[in-house]
Amino acid sequence: MSTKPEIALDATAVARSIKRIAHEIAEHHGSAENLALIGIVRRGASLAERLAVELNANGAGSIAVGTLDISSYRDDGKGSPGDPRLLGRDIPFSLDRKRVVLVDDVLYTGRTVRAALDALADLGHAESIQLAVLVDRGEHEVPIRADYVGKNIKAPEGQRVYVRLAEVDGADAVVIGNGK
């Protein structure tokens, strides 16, 4: 039986959360020097772009932005075969000595983030890596925590949290429900 999806964050709240995360990143890092945002494909990449725009608008300077598809690094059967060094990245800069903020839409089990950390380790030696997520569901299966969180949301058992972004889905929202 399907229940009606619940809107946890509307477009205004999503925008406010992104601004707050950008402000926290700027507070912690100060300038854009050696700072890079890397978004996990698909919605994390869109969030990284938006965070870069916010940081630039607030005087942090131009931020290096890249994207990472970690599907070939996953350990839960959701990946794709192939050489991970040849697949799924658009990072037009060296990670060496960069302060990286990894960006994703939802942190739940932590497996996606762990796969992203494995991928980043193969790509270079970052000075530091932090995690920014729009939604943290808690109940992580691996010891991962986000440094920057837009909203903590506990969904009822059997329910999923879906982040919708205008660039991918046509509108911004965070929805709790059985389906998209």
C-alpha cells in the first residue's frame, strides 16, 4: 500500500539549506585557495555547482568544481563493471594539496560516501576531505558523518528520502515516500 509522499523541504527550504551549507564552508575555509567541491553524480554534482555559485557570490572566490561517479567502486551490487580509473569522473584539476568538500544529496548507509572516498584516494592525495550533504538520514552502516548538513531527517521504516533538484527533476524539494 502506497502512502502519499510528504514534502520535508520545499524549494525555499532547499535553497535556504544550500545557502547555509555554503556559509558554513566559507566560515571554515575562508578563501577558495586550494578548495575544491566534488559532487557525487547525479544530484550531488548539481549541489556542488550550486554551492560554488553561493560561495563565489559571497566573496570566497572562484571554486574548483568536479564530479565523480562512484558506481564502479560500490560494494553493494549497485555498481557497474569496468576499470574505475577510466570511468565516471570530471575533475579538471589535481587533488594534490586540495581541501576537498565531497558533496552528495542524501547520507543514509554511508556506502556511497565510502565508495567516493576510495575513488578519491585513487585520484590523488588531498590535503583534507570533508563531506557536505543536503539530507542526513542517520542510521549509517559505516562510520561516516557529514561535516555540513542541510537537514537531518528521520524517515519512517520502509520510507525513502528523495531529493529533487531543478537541474535533474524540474523542481527543488525533499520528499519522504515510497516512490519518486
